[in-house]
Amino acid sequence: MSIPNTTILIILTFSLYLPSKFETNSISYQNESILKGEKIYMEGIGSTELKIEAVSMGRSIPASIVTCASCHGQCGKGGEAQGMIVPDIRRASYLMRYSMGTNKILSEKEMNKKIKRLITLGINHDGKKVKSMMPKYTMSLKDMDYLLAYLEVLGNDEKCANE
């Protein structure tokens, strides 16, 4: 028994619109990463047994006491917090600050490397120590990846539309 060519064409055409298993898993993993990153940003709670710590002025305290959101805000816009000017850390704002005065456009990999250095070592995109009260955070590499995934979408949701 042979299958008519039109039937094969219809099946092939229809299959183009179905997500592959790989794509579905990738999207699912990406959403899971963003949700875990949001928990780190908002609550300072990681997904691994290694606790996230904030080190400030030589003291180590749980990141749940000094969360990213406590200074940068729920949407990452920054502003004034505890008497200090806190920078906007939304992706577009960070890129704009970095590229001012340069003609360089960062790749995702380069930008994430710079953000990791800032979060963990307190070194800004110019390679200089940050002169602020921002703590340096210690966390697992997995939690850092989750946080970076969330920072990529920070401020892009409905709750931040009016900020």
C-alpha cells in the first residue's frame, strides 16, 4: 500500500508547526531558570544547598536579609534606597551605560561575565572597584546562572509596565 503524495505533504507541513521535544524542554528549562532566578533576586533564596551570602564591610549575612530587590526594586529600576543612589539594572539600561563613550557592543557571554564580576567581586564593567555599599554575593554557579537568566527579563513583565 502506498501513501498518496498529498497526504505526505500535509503531514510534513503540519509537523513544521509542532514544537520538537528539544524546543519544549528548552523553553521549559528556561522558564524554570527564570523562576528560580526571580526567587534569588526577590528573596535571596537559592536552589542549591549552598546558602547565598552577602558580604558587606567584612561581615557575611544571609542574602535573604539583603536581597537584590531591597535596593534595586522589584523591577530593577533602582532609584534611591537607604540614602544611596542605586543604579537601574534592567538589561537595556546596563547596556546603555556600558556602551556610552565606547563603540563596543557586548555579546551575551561578555555581558554575563561582567555582571558576575560585579555581583561576586564588586568590580564594574570598566574593571574598577564599585564605590558603593553593594554587598558581594557568594552563591553556587547554578544559582548564578538562574539569577542571570532572571536579570535578562527583569522589568519586562506587566507589573513593571508603568514604572
